[in-house]
Amino acid sequence: MDLAKYFMEMNDSNLRKAFEEFVDHEKTRTLKDGIIRNLAEQMKGDLLSILGVEHALLREISTRWYHKE
């Protein structure tokens, strides 16, 4: 699965929702059902899958909203 492409094609509303899931995961250390968990489970479902999904999410957010050319 190409996570970078998946997040690049995601609309702003869903990207924001995924980020809210990420923030909640950081605070509670519990990953609830949602975009991140679903993507990680499509991979292996282990910690590395979760971290990979979260990294791709944060990379797309930073590129889309903060990258200056």
C-alpha cells in the first residue's frame, strides 16, 4: 500500500480527522477505530504499521499546509 499516495488523495476534512485520531492516540496511548487503525490493519496491524501510517499522515499534513517553495 502506498501510504503517501493515499494521504495525498485524501481531502482536507478526512486528513484533519486522521490528525485528530493521531493526537488522541498520543494523549491516551490507545488507538481507537478510525482511519489510522484501518490503514494499519490493512498492513500488518503491528506497531510498525501504526507508526508508518502516522508518519505518512504527518508528512502529508506538513507538505500540504506548511511547505514553502
